[in-house]
Amino acid sequence: MTPLSSYAADHRRLVEAAAAAANIAEPVAFSPGGYTYYLLKAAVRGPLVPLEGVLLRDWIRNRHFNSGTKFGIRLYTASGIRFAHCTANVNGDYTDEAYDFYVVAKADYVKLFRIAVLASRSRTAGETPPVMPAAQLETLRQNTIGYLDMNNLKRIRDLGGRPKRGLLLTGPPGNGKTSACRWLLNECLRLGYEHQQVSPDAYQAARRSCNPVQAVKDLFAVNRHGIIFFDDMDIALRDRNTVRETDDQAVFLSALDGIDVNEGVVYVFTTNCPLELIDPAFKRPGRVDLVLHFEKPDAALRRALIDRWHAEIVDSIDIDTAVAETEGYSFAEVEEVKNLLILRYLDTKTWEWDWAMNQFGENRAELAKQERHVGFTPLAEPVLNGNGHH
């Protein structure tokens, strides 16, 4: 069989299997694209069904918006309409859509499309962009969500460009790196982009697996276009000239930019490590193409954050005072003042800004006390028993 014949035969077979699993007559196969998030948001998840007797479950976060299988069929219902998601990526040489698609009855196809469109018109609060300087937010958007637009990726390939991107988000803790990643994750869900989150623990688990080379490579790859988030990967990013070199750096860099080329992917790395302490080999173009530094918020950004607080709080405090008195605070610290304000309100039924600020200062001072130890610490002097032994 020619590749085209094989491709078509595979697709027909999978459509028939998905239609049979969902009890659908005259099946229509489709890819929801940017409507995937909204379609699944409006749907009720049904059971998983084996495909050709095989079912490979996928332990993935945000489970409602993923089928939960690498090979199999997930059933759904939306407003009484049955549809199915078939996943069977068996041949990486062919376009994914033939092996990863949705099926609905021909009579319900237009109705299901309208359901997805209507759901897309009600955006959730979780999709609100984070508080950031406007230019920085636009740069972040263009180099992640905008970059992954299929038309952009195709044009990049046609012109001989590199269809992958690396971003490094740096800065002291509490200044918006996590919020930026959370927003990007929500955008991936909304647009139907693939996403993966890699923590230091996940990286070390891959290194200790029975096939560490492949396990680490899997952390850097997507089946379709999408974003991979690497949280606090200092162990792999530290400059090998200033810290003891381990093979973690070499393995990490090889997976990021080795012989195997990963396409249609944006890598987003976050670290609290100062930029000068990051290995130069990691910072070279092709691995990290853009660095965004997250500083402590200025008065305008603190005001923008406070303006997002619950209307009852905003109406009960002096915003100008709140902005002025949080000079030098991180986003996380401003949010902690809000939490203290709320806790005080629950006790007194009054909004007491001064109390919250004073309590915040006391809490910070208590945590900063050097003589206060938590956990196991060495004894100042050895303790001797009655026999003169330690």
C-alpha cells in the first residue's frame, strides 16, 4: 500500500471504531482546533473504551480537558449529543489529525459546532492575563501562544526557520512568574494546544527510570504543537564553572537541543537563580531565545493588582494608601496583606488596613529571626552521659 492508502485506511478504521463505541450512525470526523477547550467545557465525560482491545491510560493534570488516554476512545455527551475522541498516534510520519480526532453523527455535526461556539463566548476568570507591564505581556504572548499558531509555524518551516522557542522567566520569588505560566496553561487549554509541566522531581524521576535517555527525551517532546513548562530547574541550569558539574546538565542540554529536533514546541523555564549564575551553554540562542525578568511591581502594577480584588474590599480601603504603603512589596506579599485583611474581617466584620499591614510586618519579622530554628539543628555543645561518652 502507498503511504496515502495506508493513511486513509488507518483513518477509516479508527472512525468506524470510534463510531461503534459511541453508537453513532453516519459518523463525521473533525478536529475542534481552538474550540477544543470550549467543547469539552460544555460536555460531560463518559467512559474510556479500548481501541482494538488496547487502552493506554494517561495520568495527566487538568483531566477534564484531556481524554486521559494515549491510545483509546473517550466518550462524551453535550446537550444530549454523543461524540467521541479517538487517540491512536501510531505513526509519527503522518499528520496527527488522522490518528487523533473527534467523531459525531452527521445529523448532530452542526449542532455540536454551535454548542462549542456558544461556550467560547463566555470566557472564564481564569483566563484573565496576569498583572504585568503591557509590553512584557505582549512579548510573552507573541513568543508562546502567538508563536504556536499553525500558520506561523508553517511559515517558519517554509522559510527554513527553527520551529521551536525557548523562554527563560527569571526574577526573585513572588513577582509573577507562576501567574504568567498559569495564564499560558489556561490559554493552551482554550486553544487546544498540548501542554506539559516538568518539575525537578519529575526530571530526577526520569533520570532514575529504567530507560533514562528516552524518559528525559519524553519530557521535552509534544505530539502536537504546545508548551512545556520547566519549573525551578536550577539543578540543570547552574553554571558548571561555579558549581560542581554533574551529568544532569549534559543530559538536560542534549534533550533540549540534541540531534533529535523537537518542532512546534515552546519551552518555558522558570528560575529564581540570578542570570549570571546560569550556564552559558544553556543561554545560547536555539536553547533560550528570550529572557523575561520579573521585577518587584511598581506603583502602577500594585494598583492594577489591588483593583482586581473583590469589590467589597476595594470599596472599603483607601487605594492610594494601599499602593503607597506596599512600596517594595512583591505581588505575593501584597496578596498576603489581602489575605490578612480578609481574616481580620471574618473576626471583626470591619476592614482594617492598618491592622493587616502591622500583622504582615510582625509575621515577616518573626520569620526573619535568625535564632529561631525549625527542624533538626546541630547542638551547640556535645552532650555527655554519666560515663563521659557522647
